[in-house]
Amino acid sequence: MNAFIGTILVAAGQSKRMGFDKIFKPFANGLCPLEICLHRILNSPLVGQIVVVVSKENFERAMEKISTLCHDKDIKIAEGGKERQDSVYQGLLALDPLWEYVMVHDSARPFIKEELISVVFQAAREVGAAVCGKPCSDTLKEVDMDGKILKTLDRSKIWTVQTPQIFKRSLLEKAYMALQNQGDIVTDDASAVERIGGTVKVVFYKGNNMKMTLQEDWDIANLLLQKEKFN
């Protein structure tokens, strides 16, 4: 299978809610989230290049991790920005122009697998942009600044959205140029595409794709990775 995707692996966050640098801290298996994500993304025949976006302080650490990998694909490092979207934009600028599609993934989600990349990519080829996610199972409330409930939302129409998110490159570049011009802030790349009227398809993924945000998330991920055969 030919490679179609250039990947931006976002690893420039400050991990404020975690209390430590979760991206470079090793799990019990000896590998940190950045290493695990890289191993798994490199396994995908669809991916031809990876740009790892890190903070200035972690540039050398990222280089050391990458130097230990055995692979035949191009991996670059780019310096991130103040906001997540600034980091993704820097990753876009660093990607070689030959890739028709761009995948963005958060390195705080170390359970990404080849199968997941494939199903999201197929959806992106259909409409130009796709993300993975799950229907929301919780009851959702809109509340005011004082914590008082304003209304209950219809959860049948609500999905929680994750990464990877895959886009036609021309579409994502157009969306990010609009963000740069308008000075707006978004929390994910699909939001940027939505703002310019792009269609984004959500793909249901039943597997584990948890994001590590709090200490308990790290503990759970650590236990799951000990049980899971690493590949």
C-alpha cells in the first residue's frame, strides 16, 4: 500500500493538570507516551512522514527518543507555539508538500493503532475530513458561571471527539490560514475546518483511545499497557 499521509504528532503541551511532563515520562514498560505513539504510527503503511511538535525545552529530549527508533520513514521535529493550534500550524509548515492528506494526533493518546488510522483515513477520503469519536453516554447539562443548570442537552446528537483527525491537506491549510487571519482559538483541528464550512465525518471507534489528562488517567493507562502486548 502506498503512503498518503503526513502526520503531525502534537507533544508540546505543558501537562499542567497532570502535574508532570506526561509525554516524556516512562510507563512501567520503559517507554514514554511519545515513543509508543511513534512506534504505532510508524507501523501504518499509510503514513509516510511524521513531524513531532515539541516545546523548545523538550527539543533535545525528543531528538534523543527519535534517534533510538528503527524505521525507514522521515521524522522531523518542529517547535510548538503558545496554543495547541499554533503547534499544529508549525507542524503543517514543517511537513513536506507532497502529502495529500494530513493526520493530527495528540501524543497524550498512546493507544493509537494501525486499524484506527486506516478507518479514519477511509472516511477522510470520502468527504475530505474525518475524526474518530464515540456517542456521549452521559447526561449533559448547560450551566451558567454560578454552576446553575440552564438546560439539558439532547445527548443523542452529541459525540465526544478524539484524535487522530485526518484531513485533505489543502482543506486543513485553508482552515489554518483563516484561523491565523481571524485570531480565533479552537480546541481541535476539526473545529478549524468547520469554521470555513468544511464537512467533517465522525467515525465510531469502539477500541480504547483514552487521553491522559489527570493523574488517574496516567495510572489507568499504565495498567492497561502492562496487560497489552506492545506492538
